[in-house]
Amino acid sequence: MDQRDDTLASLGEVNDQLMAKNHALAKALNRATQELAKAKAQLNQLAGPPMTFATMVRVYSARTDEQGVQHASAEVISGTRRMIVPVAANVQASRLEAGRTVLLNENMVVVSQADTDTLGSVRTVKQVIDDGRLLVADNGGNATLVRRSGTLSKAVINVADRVTVDSSMRFALALVPPQNDADLVLEEVPNVTFADIGGLDEQIERIRDAVQMPFLHRELFERYDLKPPKGVLLYGPPGNGKTLIAKAVANALAEGAAGGRGVFLSVKGPELLNKFVGESERLIRMIFKRARERAAEGKPVIVFIDEMDSLLRTRGSGVSSDVETTIVPQFLAELDGVETLDNVMVIGASNRIDMIDPAVLRPGRLDVKIRVERPKAAQAAQIIRHY
């Protein structure tokens, strides 16, 4: 009996061991199955065909058969290519809106609809046609007739409003928020004089020769055929009086300029940068247009651009998003382009002259460069005595 019990006990132990191994093998097999399914899903994702974005134009045809299955096609634009493509049965054709972005699979079938693209070139509305279409123009005055996207179908659009358009130039996608351009340019006379500045006698003398002399003694410059500089750059470490000097120049011109009170246009450099294509260039043109208008009245005009390195970075440096490849040429075209810039002088201030595009600093442009250093002992004593 004892031998039989021992045999049964040993068989039970063997059975338990076999069951434990069976459970372990089952778990390992389950894990392997899950890992295989995961790897297969990743492989399917990597091997998936590319999908294409397009702009919805209109539903070309739509019907439902006896089984309730939708058969529809739509006109879309992909780049500059117009196409009639099928619409997937799970996408309701009645909900497809003009101007919205749609997704096409590898078989060029519309499989989903996304939101309207909020990025694009900015155009100014010149005329609102009775049927809702818009006549828009770029900064060069070239006109284009566009349709409204679905998001603008009920929007109130007036002449002079600005809208973004898609790459195919067929749809106005969204209204650009109005921007008060006057906030970017402050036309004022600062209350700072040269007497308020201590420790910068050398810099003040140089800028007076470069800026004040051509305006205060214009007849002498004309007699001897001398051309005043177009621009002056004040550079050096921050907090040492560059902006203060520019304000004092404006005050001096306003008080005693030949031809009447001078005009000081203070430009907020970083605020000129705009996310919409062409907007920064338009603002630069607006600033110089205002300067020319004021100079045509016989008044000397100073355009002061603070933090110039943020606006006129070296082209191709890769430091920013390469917006400077169009902003710098626009600035240079305004400074010495076809339109003359008489009676206007540009004063720039920067802490990083090494980041400004070299073309801006060439002779005939911002060729007068005045370094404003940190005050040494003698200059510091003058500042303390002054205050």
C-alpha cells in the first residue's frame, strides 16, 4: 500500500511539472503571437502606399443604388492638376465642402475630409462679385478671380479685406485678421536731446556730421555736389545708448531742420515679421511709402529701425525660417531701388552686427557705422555728473 501511494505521489508531481511547463509554453506562445501581430502591423504601416492631399472643388455626381450604397465622384485640385475622382462609400458626398482639404488614397479615391488650410498667400480683395466670387490682387496689382471656400460662404467680405488663397489660386480660404499697420510705425518727436546723453561725445559728434549736417546745411551739400549717406548703423552691446542717440537726432531735426520740422518714424523691427507670405514685404513697402510721402512735403525724415538684426538677417544662414531671403531684397529695393529716396535717412540699431546681411552694410547703403561701446572710467564719470 505504501509503495502504491508513493507511486501515485510521484506521478502527481510529474503531472504538476508537466502542467507548469504547459502553462509556460502557452504564455510564451501567446507572447510570440502578440509580438508577431505587432511586427506585422508595423510592417504594414511601413509598407503602406502614400496618400495625397488635394483641395475639394465640387461634388461632380452622386447617387444611391437600391442597396443603399453611395456612388459619387468629386472634382478636386492637387497642385495645378484638376481631376474627377471617386468618393469612398463611407464618406458622405453631401458633406464635402469647396475649399476644404481632402485625402486621396493610392487609387485616387477620396477617403476623408480635413479642415480648411489656414496657410497660403495673402491677397487683397478689390471687388466682391454679385455671385459671391472675389476679385483679389497681389502686392504687384495682378488681379485674380477666386471662389469662396465653404468656410467663407456666409462670411461678410468687404473691399480692402485680406484673404489667404490656395496654391492653385482658385479659392479664398480664410480671412486674414485685420492688422493696424499704424502700430508698427510711430511718427513722433521724442523729448530726448543730446544734452541728456552723457559719455557719448565722440559718437554724438559723428552722427551729427552724418545726419544733421546734410539736413541743416542742404544748400552747401548741393553747391559742392555732396551726397548725404543713406543710412547709419549704431551697433554695440545692449543698454549703452543707441536708441537714445537716435531719439536725440530726431529731436534735433524737429527743432531746427531746414524745410520745417523733421519727421521721426520709429519702426518696431521684430513686429514686422509676419507668418503670412508676403506680409512682411508689404509692411516694409508701406513704411518707405510713408517716408517718401512725408519727405515730398519738404521735411527731413528719419526711419529708425530698432533690433535690425531680427529683420535683416544674413540670407542662407539657416538661423531662421529663411524669410530673410525675400525681406532683405525688399528692404534693399526700397533703400536704393528705382524710386528715389531723397530727404530720407535710415538709422538702424543692433546688438549683433555679425547677423545682419552684408549687402545691407555695403557702401551707399548703411555705410556709416558707429560703435557705441560700454562706458570706460571717463565716460562713466560724465554719466554720473550728468545725473
